[in-house]
Amino acid sequence: MILHGFWRSSATYRVRIALALKGLAADYRPVNITAGGQQQFSADYLRLNPEGRVPALEVDGQVLAQSWAILEWLEEAYPQPALLPADAFGRARVRSLAQLVVADIQPLQNLGPTNYLSAELGATPDQVAAWLKHWINRGMAAFEAQLARDAATGQFCHSDSPTLADACLVPQCYSARRFGVGVEQFPNIARIEAACQALPAFAAAVPERQPDAVL
């Protein structure tokens, strides 16, 4: 397997976590998506992933794009250790929590929307920062409320072993801090993040530990 990604990309981060939880190794190929690189728009990368986003996972001559599709594929192709619960309701709950991050929060903090706000709509840096804080706070408050409401919440997002929901939550906590949103205001999220970070798989996936990290 070859994982094309960027050290600080939350979508790449969640795939790194899932790979590590399943004990899988992938050859890492950095893609610099910052303004100084924009390698995601290079001809070579667009041939690999026409969407021009990270991550992309090459497997046996095929390419998987979109982090959630990659996570689902990993669960199907390598079912143990399981990152989805055994029961249908539990699987739906984990997917619901994960999608709150993947589909609702993270897209609004991506470089594409924020660059459009500033370059095309003339938003100031303070206005972009306010946009980011608004949507991150709103989404994480909803995530926290679901954790607090549901008896299925345990040491982790669902019961007492990590799932795909945790693999999505931890990178979002990292991004929240980057954009000035304190995670400590969400007690269940903060507690679960700490439990995750104590596990070797999560620790190994931390952005600053990646070969392309800029510290």
C-alpha cells in the first residue's frame, strides 16, 4: 500500500490512525498542499487522484480516494481488529459520529473554502478565523451532546475500544486547536481524546511525527 498525504491534513491523519490500529504498514508519499507547494494540483498527482485532494491510497494498482471510503475499505479488507461494532445499531452510531466530523465540520475548514472566502469574497483574516471558529464550535458541540446523551459512550466514542469515530475525532481535535477552538470546553471529547492519545497507534499518527512535518 502507498499512502499519499500531507502531515497536517486531518483526512490523512484519520487514515494513518486506522492503518496503525489495524497494524498495517503503508509507504508514505508526502503531498505538499500548502500555498508553497500545491503538489495536489500537479499533473502527476491529478492522474492519480483527479479530485486534487489528499489522501489517496494505492493498493494493488488501484487508487482509493476520499478518507471515509478508505476507512470503510480498510474495515472490509482487514476486519480485525474491528473498528466498527458488531451490531447494526452500533455501526450506525459510529458512522453517525464519524460523519459529523467528515461531512459537517471538516469540509468547512478545508483550504478550498477558506481560500475562496479570502481570495474571491474578500474576507479578512479575522473574518475567516471567525468562520472557522463558528463551524468548528457548532459541530463539536453537537458531537459532545451526542456523547453525553448516549449510554453507548464508554472509554471511547463507542464502548471501551477505539472505532472509526475515534479515528475521526482525534484529528478534528488537533484542527480545532489550530484554529483557536479549545477542546477542553467539551469534557467527553477531551476525555476520549486523552484515552486515544495514550494508545501507540494514535501516538504514531500524530502530525508532528510524520516525515514531511514542518515544525
